[in-house]
Amino acid sequence: MTICSTAFVTLGKAQARALGDSNLPIAIIPHPFGLRSRDEVRDIARTCVDQLVELVTGRAK
């Protein structure tokens, strides 16, 4: 599993294929990340944690 921003999803999938794991689960966060307020980062983190739980457990909300 990996986490990447929307700007790098294509690259992340290509790297996963190159490493032999084309089905690598990817949690995606919005890009750009560095210019976000603390509240926005907190919301992004909550969403990302939810994605990670879904990817790890195989259960969608």
C-alpha cells in the first residue's frame, strides 16, 4: 500500500507495475498539500485514514 497525491497517481501506478505489483492499493490525497490550512490538513488526514482502513480491510464504507 502507498499514499500519493492526485498529481502522482499515474506515476504511483506505473511504479507499482514496474515493481511487479500492478494491484498495489493507493490512498490518494489532494494536491497540492503544502498550501493547506491546519483544518484542511486535518480533514485530508481523516479522509486518508478512512481510505487506508478500507484498503487494509477490503471493506468500503
